[in-house]
Amino acid sequence: MRIWNLPFSLCSTVGVLLLASISGIFVIEGASDPKPADLETGLQTRVSAQLPEAPPNLGPDDRFKADILLIVPHPDDESATSGYLARAIYDEHKRVSVLFTTRSEGGGNAVGLEQGTALGAVREIEARQALASLGVMNVWFLYGRDNAGQDVFFSLENGNHGALLEKTIRFVRLTRPEVILTWIPDYVAGENHGDHQAAGVIATEAFDLAGDPTAFPEQLSAPRDPEGINNMVEGLRPWQPKKIYYFSDTYTSHTDFLKGKGPQYSTIDISPTRQTSYARLAAEAEAFHSTQEGEEFKKALAKGDIKSFQEPVRFVFGKSLVKSSSTGDIFEGIRPGPIPFASIPGYQSESRQGLWIELGGPWALYRVFWKAHNIGHLSGLLQQPEVSVRPGETMHLPLLIHNDTGTQAQVPLTITLPQGWKVLSGEARYTVAAHDIYPVQTVLVAPGVRNDMPQEVTWKAEANGRTLGAVTIRVYVIDDAMPQ
């Protein structure tokens, strides 16, 4: 159709008709010409009306929503809290999930020959059965390495700290717990398992990072085709837990320092739902751990001997991001729904002057770890640093000599020991460069006789004829201490 030879007025009319046809606007004779804004609005309205309905936005999978996420390293570690968990599950109707960082393939076996990886498989089955007896079905294993000892650094190193943290954060985001329960990140006299401490460290880090979208962001990226295959990202969402509580593996006669530091739950109370004591429910669950308890435990249980499970379950308050008292119920102040991400102070370097000494190793770590993660009140749990050791065992205790001066220093270090102890190394004169830290490894031998009463070991540092400082640690010589 040729319109360029038509009169201008006719060309204008044809052009308007063509544009009207395209935009869906029909011009009625006698009506005013449509304005450009009207044409644009009409075009948008028509396109919007023709858009297909988008599929609903799928939220997190509610099958895995937890009120409590228990993070522990070993199958049977859940027994430290099972007297409380039975109460929470049966009578408070809380949803509990459990995350084991190892399968504890390094443990013993009281009922079979299976060891190593095979034992780990057996212990995983035992844990699933034990927790199923309490109604807990969401149980996961991270397959980290089992490490026997008190050294948290060895457990973190050998267990692959970074990988365990990334996996733990994934399960926090998947289960979206209100509360995290875990072993206390501290060095206490008792079993004092390095894996227990490491689980507490990792759980605390996960509490503080799971709500941060910059932490492992690949877990949070939305998949391109949720119903398809080969989606390389995970589609999780950030989640900030509301509270974290700790519990301790100190021996039962040394629980005084836990008093008043968090909520405490009786296990001799009778469950209204199950018509038996929480201690009994916990003991029945523990009976599934035959490799660790042996058949004698089942015989004792059949006779009603559950004394070891009648101790209260004691928690140490970690922190709460909702209004709550430190000794109130674990769920005090918790309301459904997400809360904003709460950043932590992080590590802040200290400015000190002169020469000074401190305990190194885990003690030095926790001193800065607690502050960085806003749980600094844990430093007041113990009046003195402490450790446990077996009779006659060699004990390694690290020290740090700090020289925050501009000149090199000579620092003599001496040790004062209780009767029966021996020094293998550590007493010496140390040359510490300016603005440097000298790590000292002292090696002692404990007496060959058990002594439940604490004994004190003291290091004293001097320079230029004056005392720089002293460090004292309380030592328990007990039979069931973990090797260092």
C-alpha cells in the first residue's frame, strides 16, 4: 500500500489507524486523537494481560524444620542431653534434629570385632536406632575424622575444620533451628574430649555465619530449573538461630562451676505423656549403643539401675538474640519466624606493652574466641584454668612469652610443682625478639597415683631480676582423663 503520495492529512489519518491497530486502540470517528501516553499505557496493559501466571515461590522444606539442632561429634554424645530431649520431644512437642560430625570409628567395641570404618558404620546404626526410640528421625553424619585426645587443634585440623563448618552451616540453613545445643568450647577437667570442644567451636561459628548471605553463598543461590537436573547450586536461604546453649563433659563430681550458668532440667521427673521418668527414657535410648555400653548395661537397665542418668541435665547459656534470661527455659522468649542476622564483634587485636606470659594452646584460643563470638562471659566459668591427666601420664602444657617492646629480651622460666611431679622440659632461659611471641612447650610427668583433689602447677617468668608474671593451672589426676 503506497501512502507517501497521499495528502498530508490523509497520511496522518492512515498512520494513526496503523498505530492504533498495533496497540489495540480503536479510533472512533469524531473522537479526539489518542495521545502518546495513552498509546503507551494501552500497549503495556495488553502485554501484561497476556503474561502467563508464574509458578508459586516454593519456600524451605518444612519436613526438616527443627526447634532444636543438637551438634555433637560422636554417636552416643546425644546421651548427655537425652534426659532433656525426652522432655522437649514428648511433653513440649519440640522438633529435634541431630548432627554428628563423625561416626566415631576410633572408639571401642564391647560386643563385636568390628573396628575402624566398620565400627563407624555400626555406631551410625546404633545412633539412628537410639534417636528413633526418642522419636528423632532427622539425623545426619558429616563423616569427619574421630580423634582421641584433649587437643582441640588436632581435632579441628584432622577433622578438616573448614569442610565441617561449611557442612554444618548447610544443615543449620536446611533445618532452620530456633536453638542450637552443643558441647562447650572450653578446656575443663573431666573427659575433656578434643572432638567435643571442636564441635562447640564449629557450632558457635555456624550459629554466627548461617544467617550471613556472604558465608558460603553458593548454598544460597537459586537453581535455574528447580524441577530439572544438574542444578549446581543449592537454593537454601540464610537462617539466624535465636539461641545457643552449651553442656559439659566434666565428671559428675565437678559440676559446681555450672550452677546458675544456665537452665537445669530434672531427669527424675515423670513424663506425663510416657508415664515414666525422663532418666528411664534416656537410659533406654542409650541401651542401643551396645558397642560402647556392652551387655552389662542392658542387664542393669532391666534391673532398674539408671542412676547415671538421674543427674540433672545442666546447660550453660551461650547467647540469645531474643529477650531471655540466662537461667530461664531454653525456649523463653522464642517466637516463630525468622529474625535478622546478628553480626558479631570478630577478632580485635590487643594493644599491650612490655613482657608478659600466658597459657598458650586452647586456653589462648578460647580467650580471644569467646570475645570474637560475643560469648565473653564464658571466661568467668572457671576460677582457674584446669586440665585432667591420667596417673603417671606425660602432660604437655603450652605457654606464650610475649615481648611487646622494641628490644630483645632474656626471659628465664621456672616451674613450681606439687610433690610427685617431674619436669621433662620447659625450664630454661628464652631469648625473645622484639615484638615477637615465643611458644614454649613444657612437658611434665604426673604422679602415678590418682588424686581427685586439684593440684596446682605454676610457671614464673622473670626479666632483669624482676618477675614478669606467673601462670597457674589446676590439675586433676584421674583415671578416665583423655590422653593429651
